[in-house]
Amino acid sequence: MSAPLRQGELAEATVVPVALGERAYDIAIGRGLLASLGARIGGLRPGAKCALVTDATVARHHLAAAEASLTAAGIASARIVVPPGEGSKSYATFQQVCEQIIAARIERGDLIVALGGGVIGDLAGFAAASVRRGLDYVQVPTTLLAQVDSSVGGKTGIDSPLGKNLIGAFHQPILVVADTALLDTLPKRDFRAGYAEVAKYGLLGDAAFFAWLEKNWQGVFSGEQSAGNLAREHAIAVCCRAKANIVARDERETGERALLNLGHTFGHALEAAAGFSGRLLHGEAISLGMALAFDFSARKGLIAAAEAERAKAHLAAVGLPTHLKDNPGGTPGVDRLMDLIAQDKKVKRGALTFILVRGIGQAFVESDVDPAEVRTFLTDKLSA
Ligand SMILES: NC(=O)c1ccc[n+]([C@@H]2O[C@H](COP(=O)([O-])OP(=O)(O)OC[C@H]3O[C@@H](n4cnc5c(N)ncnc54)[C@H](O)[C@@H]3O)[C@@H](O)[C@H]2O)c1
Ligand SMILES: [Zn+2]
């Protein structure tokens, strides 16, 4: 539960700045921060009113506290509640959200508040980018995945029937408030899936953080602050700092930002094969994808086999899948997998782009991968 705060009082927060010039903003991270949402918004946009967009599940747990914080700061708000799940990143729900924002008389100078996981952040962020050619918005991420990844960086959007995230815009929030206590109500499986993205930051660029996670992951999962355990807050702050730095250098993903896709080429193919259903969560697919990226790097002689084993051992220790035979979504044959990989990546002059590694914490973009080599690798993996 969030610690109660008196009006105007700001809970102790770690603040990570995202340096994007005139689009710069802060990510505030800490237990109990939801109570300070109204005061923070009031400080940034005095007099603005808000449309709070959330899903029905998050609403049940946290909407009342969010609204109470806004009310205490004298901020008027309308609520827009959509069904939970990826299905809400649709044209139909997007239309409903936009119409409700307009009906609530949210105008330029007012704010959209996205209270939820990555689905709500992407949907509400895209509505904010679109209504009246762009409204400011605040992210209040409620899943681990959203706190370390989707709420930061300004990618917003919805799904097309032809593919995920194909309709969207870059639109940066003006503030991110990551209250780590909100994760206490998240189902364990969703928390664990989000943890795959936490581990990803260590694996792609920060070997010391990965070693820290190997020792401290249990504290991140429990989130208990008794005995001064700030492991969860520390982990989220490290991830946000890493993403903020990458985004500040490459906002529109023309280069370095692609490193954040470690494990995502293989992972997206597995997600697509499972029909983007609840059978295989995004983070579970990314865990499998990172395991494959490390094994593929080992096979290419880029890293020692023991380094790949170490990466996989940590993912397995927290309960994430690392073997295709453990894929809860079911793994298709190599022909289908290769088709899905080619669709996701668009083969350029016969070559595929993958994020590979020269070690834990040393990912790089390899844009000249021979599809035949990937096919042989996957064939071996599938028969192992
Ligand atoms: N924009 C980006 O940069 C970016 C990056 C990564 C992923 N994404 C997108 O994020 C989405 C996945 O996000 P997600 O994993 O957060 O999924 P989600 O938003 O669907 O949340 C997962 C489930 O948890 C529930 N939930 C959320 N917060 C809760 C809480 N505190 N307590 C209890 N239940 C809670 C939700 O209702 C939902 O059922 C995908 O659509 C993906 O494309 C976007
Ligand atoms: Zn991801």
C-alpha cells in the first residue's frame, strides 16, 4: 500500500532526468509516489485539468488513490477506463479514448494521465499525440515492464490487424511517476516477465548491474523495504537511467537505441507464433530470445560458451524460460520461425540484423547475419 502523504508533500523519490532539450522530463521513482501525483502535476502545469486513462484491472487497484491525489491538489479529472489486455491497443478503443478526451473538454494546456501498464501507456500516449494535434501527458506506469521500459522514451501506438505497434507516434511524456508499491498488486507472472527487461539492461550494456542482479534479484521481487531494502527502487532507477541515456542520444532509433532490442528478433517471432496471446508474455519471449542471442553469439565464436551459460542461468534462476522446449506458447518449426523473423526484420539485401554480444554487458548491432546461419542454428536448437 502507498504510504499516506499530506497534501503537497512529495514522497522521497529518485529522480532520473531524460535529457531531450525542450522535450526533457523527469522520471520520479519511489515507493508511495502515487500520493504525490497531484502535487507534481500541479507544480508542472498549474491550473491544468486531466483525463485519467486506465484499464479496468488497474482501476480496481489504484484508480481511487490516483484520483484522490489529484483532488487533494485541486486538479479536476475525468476517468476513461478501457478493458485490460493487448486487445485495447486497437483502432476501436483508440477512437473511444479520443472521443472521451474530447467530450471531457480536455484542451491544449490540459493533460492526459496514463495509469497502467505498457498497453495503457502506448494507447493513452498515442491519443495524447493525436487529439488536438498533441496534448501533454504523464505516465504513471503500474507494471514492472512499464516502469523500466515502455513509459520512458516516447514510443506510443496501437496495433494494426497486420502487426503489432504499426500505427503510432513518437511523443514524449512531460513526467513519469513510477510508484514501486503499485507493483505489489501485479500478478507474479507479469512481474517476472517484466524482470526479463530488467536483466536485459545488464546483459546489453552493464555487466556490473548484471552481477548485482545475480546477488539481489530476490530483493527486487519482494520489494520489501523493511531493513532498508531498496533493491527494487535501485534496479528500476538503473534501468531508467540506461534507457534515458540511450534515448537522449538516439531518440528516433536510427542507431544505438536498437540495442534495446536485444533478444527481441527471436522473441517477437515466438510471440507472433503464439498469436500475441497470454500463453506467452512479452518478457517470457524476450527471455527466450536473449538466451538464443547469447547462444547464437557463442556459436559464432563471439563469446565463450560459459558466458552464455551464465546469462541463461540467471534468467532460469528467477523462473524465466530459456529453452525452446519450455516455451509456454509452444514453438513452431524452423520454416515458420524463419518466416516470422524475416517479416519482423525485413531482410535487407539477403542479410538479417540482430543484436549480438561480445560478452555480458557488450551488445552490438550486427546487420550482416546470413539467414542460412540462423536457420542452421535454430534447427539445432529445436532438435536439442
Ligand atoms: N512504448 C514502448 O517503448 C514499449 C516498450 C515495451 C513494450 N511496450 C508495449 O507494452 C505492452 C505490454 O505492457 P505490459 O506488460 O505492462 O502489459 P499490460 O499493460 O497489458 O499489463 C499487464 C496486465 O497487468 C495488469 N496490471 C497492470 N498493472 C497492474 C497492477 N499494478 N496490479 C495488478 N494488475 C496490473 C493489466 O491490467 C494487464 O492485465 C505491449 O503492448 C508492448 O507493445 C511498449
Ligand atoms: Zn521488450
